[in-house]
Amino acid sequence: MIKVTLKDGKVMEFEDGIKIADIAMKISPALYKKALVGKVDGKTADLMEKLNKDCKLEILTFDDDMGKWSLRHTGSHILAQAVKRLYPEVKLAIGPAIDNGFYYDFDAEFTFTPDMVEKVEKEMAKIVKEKEELERFELPRNEAIALMKEKDEPYKVELIEDLPEDEVISFYKQGDFVDLCAGPHVMHTGKVKAIKLLSVAGAYWRGNENNKMLQRIYGTAFPKKSQLDEYINMLEEAKKRDHRKLGKELDLFSMHEEGPGFPFFHPKGMVVRNTLENFWRDEHTKAGYQEIRTPLILNENLWHQSGHWDHYKENMYFTKIDNEDYAIKPMNCPGGILVYKNSMHSYRDLPLRLSELGIVHRHELSGALHGLMRVRCFTQDDAHLYMTKEQIKDEIVGVIKLIDKFYKLFGFEYFVELSTRPEDSMGKDEDWEVATNGLVEALKAVGKEYKLNEGDGAFYGPKIDFHLKDCIGRTWQCGTIQLDFQMPERFDLSYIGKDGEKHRPVMVHRTIYGSVERFIGILIEQYAGAFPAWLAPVQVKIMNITDSQLDYLNKVQEELKEQGLRVEVDTRNEKIGYKIREAQLQKVPYMIILGDKEVENEKISVRNRKDGDLGTMDIKEFIEKLKKEIEEKIN
């Protein structure tokens, strides 16, 4: 008999060799029905796996991240099986699960047309109905290569040849289809009840632009059709909110082939940007930060010293000055460290909080570029905090509270992830332990629940990531807090302690917006372009009915501008209904309509973008109302 400890701490005894699926059934038939994979001693496993020793066991459903991943990974295998059934000559590359779905890369001599994709999707539905069991098997290296050569799958052969000699080589079989895969998968294809193919794109083999371009088919999968319908509706809503489309329609920014991945901000876009940055500066001043600015280009030696050369070189741009090698900064921290080193610091100076709206450049593959969301040049709202070990908890708590204040203002819900030491890291074990514990204690102090993301920290320290949830349910990773013992060591940073001796400070890297450009893109989609009055590029549009109101219109315009309000006028010889519709399409928060009656009574007629006609007002009354709305930053 073996003892199995369940998620709730309950211990149950079973016969040696029992399958995880059978345990799920014994716990509850309802749980068995929803079960997708298991988690044995922290490692995910197929439900058909047999247990032969005492262990901890969780039964994972679609409510769990790894449950979703496994169902969608099975969806990618169903896609590959369908393609091979219909087009046997197509070669298979890779097909992982991703956020919200899956994809599979294919090497085909033809281009997948919409009609062909529809045909593939129908074949996938047949495979789902067949409820093909997914069976795992393992082969020695030479037999695995022989199998893939026999099936004429050169990409799979290459993948196997690149695996370490001691790597277990596993496959999954469903009916007549076999694929190289580490798993895990759901028990049978019938579990993937609702499946949909979404798009086709190009993708270089292994992400290398020197390799062949393959065709990537994207899809998604759910255990229920209602969940799929809800997701498709969300995608349709997302299309309406696409920041690239709205950015063009609202004249906020543009992208040009002369600078792929380098956004051009227009006057209205700059209003939004400057408003966000000014708010950022005001809040940081209140929170005790001092702003700095560091250069875009710094000597290569600095990047060797920081560790970026060894860990980030492939994402950097380089240049030569006076026959010496320089790098365009991908991060602000090394420059900020030089500012710290420029002066001698005492323990009385700490914590020292230095903020920077710093432009950084990072090389992204052209296929990964996406509007403002993924660019090659962006502004990080960075800050670097220097402190003693005793100050870690309080400083992290302060940063978390500041981030919370920002996100609540914009109406975002969010969740938190704590990422721990990666394999490719620097530093001593004890420093990593102190750093990780410092972040955990701060999260507990503010009562924030968090998800543990093991092995995904920065190469120099553990981190807390903040994932925003927008109004249609999508998530975006923006803010981060990274605790760092490594940079102070590498740059020999010090402060004079109470004992008169030199000590090493602890450094924290943190952002709130993450990238100003990306955050603007997120806000465009969050608000569907209809910014609240405090952020709107144009806060008021004044329009006349006939030319007889022009003098009064100019007077109203000047009065509003004197109060610092952002105003545009529409004096075109068009019907007032047309002018109102245009202002609505431009998402202007307030419209002022002036006719002869308004001129005679020295009043204004006001319309609100959301609520429609607000009636007649005195100008001062309207100014007071709007300024209060702006000051309070009402969404």
C-alpha cells in the first residue's frame, strides 16, 4: 500500500500501482469527470500514470493553469493529426500550448488558405468525437531518431539530436498519429470538447530568421462550448479596441517602415503621454523619489561589468565611437549605478530612491513586433532604490502600495507573481535566500496573495511581477519589483554604516507602467479610446450652429483655455448633428453646442460623451465641474 497526501492535507491509502485517474474517481466522480492531469510531488503527470510510492497529489482541472496548458497542448496534437490526415506530405515542427491557446508550426509546399483551415478544423472535430486515447511511450535515442526518420519528420530528428545524451525521449500516440513530446496530456481527445482555429502566421524555425519560414496555425480549446463562445466574443471585443486601429483613428501615434518597431507619437498622443508622465513624476516626488537622467549609449566595458553582456547580449544594439565599442542601453540600471557611485553615501542617506524615465532599446524579431505592445525602443519608468538589509521589507511594502495606487486609478484589477532563482543566475545562495524572503515578507505585510513562479526570476535576483486584468478579461504584465544583491557587488557599491565602516547596500529595481508606450497601448484598449477627461487629448469640443455664434464661440474658447483646459472648435459649415457624431467618434469627453439662444443668454449647452445632453449651464459652472473631474481623475 502507498500513502497519498491530497491538496487539503488528507492522507489516503491505495494499492501500489494505482493510476491517478482511479484516485480521482475514488475521491469524487464529479472530480474525475473534470480531471485533466495530476500533479505528483510538484510535477505534472498524465492521469494514466501509475503511483508506486508515497507522494503528494493534486488533481488538476481547467481551473488550474497546468490543467489549461495540458488540454490546449492536446489541442495542438489534434491539430497536427488533422493536418497529417489531410495533407500527409506536410512536415511537423513544434506545437506547444501558449497563453489562451496553442499553435503548431508546419512546413508545407502550399499556403494554408481560409478554406483549408476550415477543412482542418472539421477534421479536428472528428478526432475529438473519436475520443482517441493518448498513450505515452519512451524510446532510446537511436530508436527515437529512426522512428522519426521512418515517418520522414526532419524537424523532429533535429530536435532529438539536440537533446542531452541523458534526456528521456518520450512520444505520445493517439490513434495512427505519433508525436515527439514531453507531455503531459489529457486522457483522450474527447476531453477537448470545444476547439477553434484562429489564424495563420509565418514563423521562423526555432525563432531564427536565418532558418526556413514555416506556417504557424493558432487555435484555442476549452472543455465547454460556452467557454469557447465567451472567449470568441472577447476576441471580437478586443478587435474593436485594438490600439493600432484606434491609435490611427484618433491620431495618437503611427508606425513607419523607415523605423520598424520604433513608434512615432503625434501631438494628441503626446498629450496622453505627457499627462501620464507628469502624474508619474508628481506621485514619485510625494513618495520621496529623486529623478535622474542617464545616457543612451555607454561603453561596452560597463555591460561586461553589469553582467548584461553575458546574459542579454543578443537583445542589444552596438556602435563604435573613437574606435571603441559601445552599447545602446537595453536597461537603465548600470547608468543609475554610476550616479550612485558618484558620491559617498552614509547610512543616513538610505533609503535612496532614484527614478528615471529612461529610453531603452532592445532587439526584437520583426515577427514579434506588435503596435505599442512590443517595440524596439521604449521608455521604462524605472526606479532604483538603495537600502540596508534592515530596510528591505519597509521599502518593498512602500513600492507595492505605490503600484497599487496607480493601478486602482486606472480601474485595473491585478494579480501578483513571485519569481525565484533561475538556472542562469549570478550570486551566492544565501543572498538569494535573503532576497526572496524579503519579497515574501513584504507581500505578507500588505496582505497580497501571490502565485509562485519558480525559476523565472531575473539573472541577478528574485522578482515580483504585477499582471493587470483589463475590462474584457485579458492580462498584461506591467509592474515589477526586483531585489538585487548582485549589482552592488559587481560595481563595489558601498555606504558608511553607524560603525564608520563600509557596507554593501541592497538594490531594488522597479517599474510601475513597465513601458510607457505599452501602458498607453493597454490604456487605449482598456478605455476603447475613450480616455477619462483628465487623460483625453481633447477635453472639450465647441461647435456652433451658424456663423452668427462665432464671436461668442471664440470668447468661450478663450475662457476655457485660460483655465488650462484642452479645447478644439468645429466651425465648419456642417449640420450640428454631423459635428456631434464626429466628436463622438473622436471620443471627446464634452461637447459644447452654441446657438442663438446660448449667445443671447450667455450660457452654453453641454453634451457628455457617455450621458448625452446635460442641458444649459453657466460657463463658470461647467469649468468648475470639469476641473473637479480632472483634479479627482475620475474614470
